[in-house]
Amino acid sequence: MKSAIYATLYHCSSTDAKPKHNKCPNGKLSWCFFKRALANEESPESHSVMKTKLTEEVVAKIPPVYQRLASDEILSRCTSGKSQNANESLHSVIWSHCPKESFQSKKRLEISVVTAVSEFNFVDPCLP
């Protein structure tokens, strides 16, 4: 699990000049385009097609966040597996209001989260 957490950091900071996919999962079904291409014996696409990119400046400042996410304390909360579907459902509602594919202001993100939480908590699940 810890390796998978760090894989996202390295994957998103990869460039054509410095590919950092050593922690990404191998295989034809990998979420990593680079490892998936290698498994299919194809040449990987340019890293310019990646939707989420982290600059060197961000990568230099973000390790404490990843260290906390990969801590035994945080990971122990995930072992029961009771929160995953609820979290994914909420995230789906949030991102329907605020697409991840393009930059959104902090204010827009905050409004999207508040709106999504309200919908998630108060809308009748039987309604379309």
C-alpha cells in the first residue's frame, strides 16, 4: 500500500527526460500508461499527454504529505475497507461539479465540495 501511495508522486512528476515509473504497477491492466505500454511491447507515449503533472517545485515540497498518507496510523484506518465505496461516491459527486482535468480556483473547489457534501448527505438516493 505504501508503495502504491508513493507511485502516484513519482508517476505524476515523470518527464520524458526523467521517467519515474519504478513504483507504478506492471502489466497490461496497469493504470500507468508507461508500464502498460511496456507490457504490450509498445513504445510509451510522451509524458506531455499526462493529465496530472507535478513540477519539481511541488515535488520538493509535497513529501511530508505523502509521508503522512503512508504512515501506519493512517493506513490502519483503511484496513477495514468500510470507507472506500462511500469515499469514491462522494468524490464522484465532487468532481462532477469541479472537473479534475482542468485547473479550478480554490474558491470553485470549495463551493464544489460544499455543494457535493450537501447533495451526498441530503438528497434521496432513490431519486434520479
